[in-house]
Amino acid sequence: RFLIPANRFADGPHYVQCARCRHKWLAEGKPEEGTPKHFLPEAVTASVSRVTSYLPKLDISDFIRIYNAIANFIRGLIALVRRVIAWWKHLDPKKQKTLLKVGKIAGTIFLILFFIFDRDSIADRWPWTDKIYDLIHLSANHDHGGEGLAFEQMRSDLHYDGGAMKLTIQGFIHNKSVKVQEIPPILATAIGADGKTIESWQIDPPTANVAPGEDIPFVSTISAPGGTAVNVNLNFLEKTHAAD
């Protein structure tokens, strides 16, 4: 037998551990008379208990709180919808027609603005919309250099090679998007202690494309800049700049 304070189980079963053998198990305290039952049904409690048996760090009381929070949110949402419906039914028919017209106009304006100002992401997601944008002279811009790409595990170091000081930059290009991305040229800029640019150079992409979630390693070595570089900034070039 184990003596555990009853208030330890006030919000449901808890995992306990034997101080001698370190064994863990799900213990359920004996409820006192008049103690309210949980909102969580017994069938759901049993299912959650089976799940938590594979997740020793989680407590069933956490699932109970989440379940009750979601249930309260749904009940509140249903109550709000009922109030809106009741308010609508008590409106004068003329006011209902006016509000419907205003809603349609506002919705149409919103969709038009969304279609215009978010055309780049829309065209990327649905390529067939390119033709529509071309017809209305609002061609989508797909020339965002390095969109969806990120530099990771970057490092730079100075070293001697053939009697000359060299600066080597290396790291990975990671595709964080959900589609194949073209890798544009990279602009590297050596920055001095005063924040001014010491030297800039272009790095050709190691491969033409990178698959979703893929990491492409790259390395660039140049003669060490004339001044003392304290940082090297890397940026993807826009396609128009790369062509120049």
C-alpha cells in the first residue's frame, strides 16, 4: 500500500512512482462523497489511459483539461451561432436584404484585393492562374531570388594555401518549401569591423535545383580580402541581377 494525499487526484488519475524500485504506474485515488465526476466520459478516459501508457511524461489530467477546453469552446461557439441566428430572425426584412448586399459587396472586394496583391503565392500554388493574370496585365512575379531556401550550418575560416592566405566559406542550402526550388547564384559580402563592405563576390550554385527538405552542401574559397573581415553575409541574387 502507498499513502498519497487525496488532493493529488483531485483532477483525475496521475502517474506515481515507487521510491524503492522506481516502478511507475497510473494510480487512481478513491473519490470522496460529493466529489463531482469529470466531464470526460469513461470510454474516452480508458482510451487516453492506453495512450498515456506509451507516453510516461504526459499526465492524463493534461488530456482531461484539453478535452474540457475544446468542449467548452465548441459549446460557446454553438451558443454564439444561435444568438446570431435569433438576432437575424428578429431583423426587419429590409434590413436583412441591405446587410446581405453589403456582405456580398465586401466579400467581392476582399476577394479581388486578395487575388491582386497575393498573386505571387496564388500563381505559385496554382500555376494555371498565370494565364488569367497575363490576360489582365497583372503577371505574377516568380523571380524572387532564393524563395523557400535558407543557409544552414554556415562557417568561414582563414587559412594558408600554397603560401597565400585564403578565405573559405562553407555550409548547406536547405529547401524549406514543399516544392523543387531553383538555386540562384549567391552574393557573398565580407564586412569589416566598421560595418563597411571590404569585398563582394559571386558564388555559382552547386546544383541547379534542390528538392523539398533537401540540403545541398557548397564551398567557396577566395584570396583573403585586403582588410580584416569580421563577418561574411550571404544572399541569393535575383534572377535579373544574376543574368547581368
